[in-house]
Amino acid sequence: MSCRVEILSVGNELLLGNTINTNACWLATQVTSLGGSVTRITTVQDNLKEISTAVLESLGRRPDILITTGGIGPTFDDMTLMGVARALKMPVRVNPAAVQMIREHYARRFPGRKLILTKPRLKMAQLPIRGIPVRNPVGTAPAVSLISGETQIFCLPGVPKEAKAIFRESVSTAVRAISRGAVFAETWLSVHGVMESVLAPMIDRAMRRWPGVYIKSHPRGIEASGRPHIELHFSMSASEPNTAGRTLSGASHYLTNRLRRYGAKITSHT
């Protein structure tokens, strides 16, 4: 069973083009490697209505997991948790466990200093009332986990090192549990000398012959010699690695043999 995951990235900087959305790319790679499937990535502004609308739309599609990134810090435009709460029609409250996590973080960071819980610091502990704070191993703001219907929601910070640390420590466990040990496997073929229009029907036949294998062609342009260059990506999820490996090997060999009849030069890589 594949774990269906949606990613909701929050931040004006992402839509302005000032910041590349590396979080979404990294999270998608991690979910896929754990046997899950990222079905949608959405990016919205730091805007309460946009966030709540995007959350509601995602929940309407009933993914197993919704991961949000960004907007859970201490500043005025950090409003992801409020947006989630609005979507779920629940109030936000200062969560004592989240307050304790924040206290412990500052105690580690500034040993011996007296911590004053200012309004911005308490803001990071204001969670949707059914939200559970999740330890942030490297930063201040706790992540948040909550359930809505069939979907588990994780709200992660936007700082990449924090999002990565929390995913590895907490979110990955949820993905594995739903995927039930499924594995993702992939391989690549580099094809020289065959046009994509010639390759397309071969891909169709290969995917019919090897169900479960997804084959994607990536044109890389024309070489100086005038020969087209195409990268072929083979991928699949399976219940155990040997099955995936044998199936991918069969599909790649099938295509390799047919392409060589057209004079293609082929190299493989992972």
C-alpha cells in the first residue's frame, strides 16, 4: 500500500522567486524513497485565507499525510497553524508541552540565562486545540501533528535544516507505517541516436508488458554530431527490493534490445 502524501509550502518568498523551494524537492525525494507517493505539491502566500483554502482542498482529496512547511515561527506573517485551525474549524490555544519544548531549546542555547516568554515566543506555542507538538531537534518552533478524518497533518518549519531533522525523526515513521515496508527502486538509461517520437510507442509497449513500471523520457537536446540524446527513467514501488529490481531490469533490457535495433547507443546508470 503506497502512502499518498501532499506537500503544502507556505511563503511569499517562494512565490516571489527569491527562494528556491528546496524543502518540497527534498521531502518528495524522501517520501518516494520510503515507498510513498507525492501526489501534489502546492505553494501559497503567507495569507490566512490562502492557507486555510489550500488545506481544505487537500483534505478533500484525502491524502494519507499532508505536510506543510513554513509559517510556524514567531513573526506576524507566520500564520500556517492559524490557517490549519481555521480550515478545521477549531480554536488555537497555548499548548503547555510546546511551551516546555521552547523553554528547553532556549535553555540549551543560552545556558544560565533567564528566559522571558515574550509574546512572539508564546506565539510558537499556540497550536490548534487538537494539535500535538512534535520535537524540533535543531530549532525553536515545535512542529505540530494532528489528525483530520483520514489524513495526518504535519506542520514543519520552513528552515530547511529544521524541516529535514523533524522529518527524519518523526514524519518518516508515519510514512513507513502506512507504506508497510514498500520500497522504491529506479534506474536510468542514456539513449543516443533515437528521436523521442520513435521512442514513445516502445515505452507504451514496455509499460504494458511490465505493469507497475513507470518510464519517463527526458530529452537532453541534440549532440554536436546531430544525434538526439534522451534520458529514460524507470521507477516502481514494490513490497520488497528483489521484486522491484527484477522487474526494472526486465523492463530496461526489453527497451534496450529494441532500441539497439534502431542503432541507438545506450548506457545505463543509477
